[in-house]
Amino acid sequence: MTLYGVGLGPGEADLVTVRGKAVLENADVVYSPGRLSRSVALEHVDESKIGDLDFPMTKDEAKLREAWKEAAAEVAPRATEGDVAFVTLGDPNVYSTFGHLRRTIEAFHPDVETEIVPGVSAMTAFATALGVEIEAGAGLSLREAANGESPTGPDRMILFKVTDAPTTHEGLVEAGYDVIYGRRLFMEQGETIVTDDPEELAERDYYTLAYAEKRDLEIESATAVFTQEAAGDGDEPADVDEATDDPSGETIADGGEAVELERTEACEGGDCGGHGGHEH
């Protein structure tokens, strides 16, 4: 008997994974932390299977901890008798409310087995929605930008929870970034907006993210020459068809330079559920 944390994806019902759909259909009870995740779950299960949990809209940590203890006390007995799903938009391990439930279950109900079913996050779906390509080897940082914050530093950033787009935009432009925004990407609830004009997003909306890239950033992939060839812009560069070897003897298929990638861990925390994250 298992408690499943199921990622529903960014909001469109048909972006739930095949595994996620199967878990929902086979679960005895399906719990959700909010109305948006509930509406997506209802596309896959009957309302009679939906369980109710009460989470207060507060920043009071004592009240939040008490709410999670009550939620765990409700969920744990069901998960010892059968299979239970807790759904969240996006991915259960990326800025998701499921982490709170999992930790509370582990602390007070250690006999309950838990399992994660990954989901499509807005932090990955954004590239398709905004028409952005993050080429192999490129660095990409994830930052939170609530209340007008304008994080800077990396060449490329995904900013989520952009609740004050005009203020965030001002700081990013001053720091030398080009920015494009997406609101309610791949969501069935509300209007989807993709724009580079922050004034179109002046109204606050939690489900807004942005892609910021340093202005004049040079991006050159091995296949970029094909565009020049097709346009007749000069001869084919030398060695375009040849792989390049780095000093270690490893072949670099795209003809680029060998680089050492710096790997960073994603941030943990945020009661912002996995639209990646979005869900209170």
C-alpha cells in the first residue's frame, strides 16, 4: 500500500504522463492541495474518489505545520489500507507542496510507503511555449522573482513566480538582459500570454514566468552554418563536417570546445507546488 506523489504537469489534462494517469485511475483516494490540481485530476478520475484536505492561506509557520500534521493524519490510514495519490501541478519534487506531506508522513507515520511519479514542469515546458532553444552545453539557472525581484548573474535564467513583471523587467533590462514572459503556459484555466512587454502583465498572477538571456550573448552551434549556406551567405566553414577532439581524447560531435559544466542543486522549499512551481 502506497502514497503516491503524482505530478500533473503544467495544467492541461493531456500533459499528465501515462504512469500518472494509471496511478490516478488505480488509487482508492486522490487528494489535492488546491482547486487547479483538483480540476486536472477530475479529468482522469470520478469526483467520488477525490479526498478533501484543508490548507490555510497563511505564512504563519506554526499554523502551516499543524495543517500538514492534520493532513498526514488523514492520509496515512488510507495509505496503509490501499493506494492513495496526492496530486500537484508540475513535478512533485520541484517547488511542490508534496514535499511537506512526505516529510510529515515520514516523521509521524514511518510505516507508510511513498513513491514519486514525475510530471512535466513549467520550468521545462517553458522552452516550447516561448519558442526558446537551450542548446547542449548551455548553462541555465532557476530563480524566484516574486514581488518585483530581479535576480542577475547567470547568462540565462528561468524566473518563476513573476508577480510584478514591470518592476522585475526594469531591473533585468538595466542589468543587460533580454526578457520574454509567459503566463499560464499549458494551462486550461485562464488566458495564456506570451509577450516581451511587461505592461501586458501588470496585473499580478502567480502563474507567470520569464526567460532572461544576457543581451548580445553569442550562441553558435555546429548546425548554425546550415542557415548561412541556405541563404547563400558564404562558403562552408573549414572542418564543418569533422568532429573535434579535446585533449582527453573524447570526441565532441558538434565541433565545439570541451567545457567543464558546473552543476548546481535546485532550490528546495516554497509552498508553490509544481507548476514548477505553482500550487498553494
